[in-house]
Amino acid sequence: MIEILKAIAQGIIQGITEWLPISSTGHILLLDSIWQMDASKAFFDVFKVIIQLGSIMAVVVLYFHKLNPFSPRKDAQEKKGTWVLWSKVLVASVPAAIAGLALDELIDNTLSVPLVIALALIVYGIGFLWLESRKNRTFPVNSLEAISYRHALGIGAFQMLALIPGTSRSGSTILGASLLGTSRAVAAEFSFFMAIPVMLGASALKLVKCFFLDEYCASCKAILDGDQVANGLCTTCHTAVSHPTFTSQEWLLLAVATVVSFVVSLLVIRFLMAFIKKYDFKPFGWYRIALGLVVLAVLWFAPQLFAR
């Protein structure tokens, strides 16, 4: 039962933080460090990516008509406009896709640590405060149709920064789009749509890598690098290695967290779109800075809390 509660907590965190510019991966890693799931590291590496599918489905459900080029309620011109929107979303996704393929190992093995998360939270928090403090800001791009392919590619370049845990995919894209003259509402919506191909691609890559490429040692409870495997054996404990497998409990935890993230995402997306019509992103900037400072304080005074 405790593990189910942990999965529910992870789903809630994912659903809230995926769309608010405060970093979902950073919060998930921090939560697991403090309240660790009873699961293998191989499973958690997949878990933290796959539960994003629940968040993606929330976008698809909420924006189904706008994103559906086959909708019978659209005329020929509107259908063409939807295809153009999708093409811009795909263009914006290219930089992160290329960087993600190249840096996947570095991100998982080196950057997914509390110190990096804390620094990213603080840096981008300051970025949001600076952005919203600029005077005489103008928003020449105030509709999805006004986003050019060059503009989309520029936003996509900012999305690459989100590969660093703690940055926030929505945060980097909204910040980048705003710097390029996009209104808050349009920046947020385009960021939502960019999440679909990026998260689907990341999930597919993680599943293929886990079940077909990774070598796992059950005795060491670790995914091994190439030089740690010789003749099908772990060079540390000389136990036979295999591709990772998950228990029925782990699959249940993944399903629960994904469903919870879907439901919570539905509510959070609606909240954010209503919020930014009245307010700016400063509250999120202050929150990021405060959380980053708390993480740094914990690292300094009680590093044992970050167990994983």
C-alpha cells in the first residue's frame, strides 16, 4: 500500500510540474531521493519518463479539436492550418531530439543529481524574474498562426536546455518563446503541443534502450556499461547479465502513476491557461529560487536525505 501511495504522489507531482514551469523531472528525482520507491534503478529510470505519457494524453484530450487535422468540424482551410501547426511543432522538436539521442547517457548518469537540479531551478527562476521585470515588452507573435518556422526552431533550441534536470521543458520553451516576442498564452499552448512528439520520442527511446540494449546485473542491481560486461558476465560479481525485467508490482506502480498524472494534468493545464491571462510568471520564478535554495541547504546540512 505504501508503494501505491508513493506512485500516486509521483503522479501528482508529474501532473502538476510538467506544465507549470518548475521542472517535473527535478521534482520527481527530489521526491524519490527523499521518499524512495521500492524498485530497481533500472525501473525508476524508465518510470520517470513513461509517466509523462499521462500528461501527454491530457494535452491530446483538451486540445483534440485544435490538433486534429481530420476533424469533420473543420473546413479545408482550417485542416490545412492544422497540418501547418503540426509541421511547426515537429520543426521545433528537432533540436531536442538530436541532443537527447546524443546526451541520454550523460543525463542519466551524471546530471540527474540534486546539485544540478538545484542550480537549474535557481538560474531559470532568476531568468523568469528578469523576463517579467522588463519594461515596454511587446508581443508581436500573439497567435499560433503567427509563429514562423524560424521562430519555431528558435523555441526548439531553448527546449534543448530542458535536457538538464531541474530546467523544466515547459519553463525553457515558454521563456524562450517569450524572449522571441510570443505572448504568454501562445507560448504556453505551443509548449504544450511541443511536448507531444518530444515525450513520445523520449518514452520510445527509453523503452527500446531498456529492454533491448541495456545490460542489467541483478546481483549488483545496476545497469552496466560496455566495459563492465565480458562474455555475458558482470565483471564485478561474475553473474550472468540480461536485459532489465520489471516485476508485476513495478508495472502496477507505473500504471497508477501514469493515470494519476493524466487526471492531474487536465486540471493543471486549465489552471495555467486561466492564470496567465491575469498574472505573469514571477510567482513561478520565486518558487524555483526558493526550492533551489532549500535543496542546496539540504545538500549542505543533511546530504543523507538524498539517498538514491
